[in-house]
Amino acid sequence: MSIIQIAYYNILGVPLLVYLGTLTFITMIIAAVFGLLVMRGKVKFVWHKVFVIITIVLALIHGILAFGSRFIS
């Protein structure tokens, strides 16, 4: 299975790449909100760190698939 086939694999008629991008954006917003809540003392720092790591992993996968489907055929 090539990178293009993986990136554009349809789930309910929408490519996987779109889902990964949306999920990355949502986890980035959650990490930012948790960062604010850490500064206010409402959430432990570990939760902010967890969402930052999840965001980085999703962004890397999304970026590799997007770049690979565009420039590597």
C-alpha cells in the first residue's frame, strides 16, 4: 500500500488525511487550554504534557502523509 493510498483512504467518504488534520488541531487546542489551566493551578502539568506529545505525534503522521502524497509518488 503506497503513501497516497494511505493518505487518501476514505472513511465515511472523507480522506484519512482530513481526519488526522482535524484531530491534530483539536488536540492542539486542548493542549493550549490545559496550559492555561496549569498556570491557574486547576490541572496538573502532566495532562498538558500528554496532550502536547499526542499533538506532536499526530502532526508528524499528518505531515508525513501530506508531504509523501504530494511529493513522493
